[in-house]
Amino acid sequence: MTVKQINTLLFDFDGTLLDTNELIIQTFLFVLDEHYPGRYDRSEVLHFIGPSLEQTFTAIDPERVEELTVQYRTLNRTMHDELVEEYDGVAETLRLLKAQGLKMAIVSTKRSETIRHGLNFMGVSDIFDVLVGLDHVSNPKPHPEPLHLALEQLGASHDEALMIGDNSHDIEGGKNAGVRTAGVAWTAKGEAFLAGFNPDYMLQHISDLLELTKEAVK
């Protein structure tokens, strides 16, 4: 069977394109320490990176999901620009991939409004053809719905697509949607953790995507 060339890139956002890890950790610690003092530390909060807020807060306290989510989002927005950092080479590589005509989308468990803020912060708001956020789907990753929606809106085929992310939800979501997957070695949870989910590729730098897609842009 001939393996199709990769001409469609589906990107997670947090921890993949923009280093929001410290922002997420600090926000969770602040909110949780107010309501459950002393119960959570950095190592425990690290596990909350990836799932949606609803998934995380339902596991913590199902009676207070909405209250905790609202508080988290308000604080997160306030601290965003101060605590996020750009990963090396991301903006430049995204522009090169775009210029080569690749189809590109964001597929995130974050709401689209917050994703757009991050893209504006990075100066790449014009790069992506499609943006699928938490507010666009009923089932977040690892359910395949967000990936299927992105592929549909891009007019892309699953066998020509690659899902790129820093978390298990991204790799499992890609597998569930029938697309190839790439983990990022700069994940906050460590390359070994992500490798345990058997992605098809492991990116050591975002520019590795130029090599993976070169056949499709010849």
C-alpha cells in the first residue's frame, strides 16, 4: 500500500506552538490553593495540562465545575502575556509551511477566543485556515470529533494529515481519527512520557516538519 504524502497539518496549541505551561500551572495552583489549600502541588498540576477544564474540574470537584472554570479563565487571561513564551523557530517555521501551500489548522481543547489571543501574541494570526476550539465541538480530544471537523473544513483527507501535539490527548485523538501523529520532544511531561503513546514521529524541533512534508510540496 502506498503511504500518502503529508499535506495537512493539525496542530495542538498549548505546549506545542506556544509555551503556556507556566501560565497553566500558575493558574491552576492559584485557583486550587484558594479552594483546597495544600492539596495540590506543581507535580500534580502538571497532569492537568492537556485535558479540557471541564474534564479536569469534574475530576476534582463535580459540584463546582462552572465556578472553578470561570475563575480559572478570568485569571488565566489576566496573566497570559506575562507568563507565556514562544518556542524557538515556531513562527518562522509556520510561515514557511504556509508559503509552501500546506493545509493547516489548530485543534485545541482551549476556547477559540483564547487561542486567537495567543496567535495574535505570536504574530501568526494569519497562518491558519481553520481553528477548532473547545466551543466548536461536543467532544474534545481524544475524541476524534475535533479532528474530523478540522479535516472537513480544510477539505482534507485523513490519510494525508498529521496531528502534532505535546500530550497524550493529541496522539490518542490522532489515532482515533485515523491520521498520523507527531509528538513534540519539548513537551512539559517529557519526551519519554509522550513516546509511550507511540506517535508515528517525534519532533525534536518544529522545523522537522519541513522535512516530513517536503514530498508533498515538490
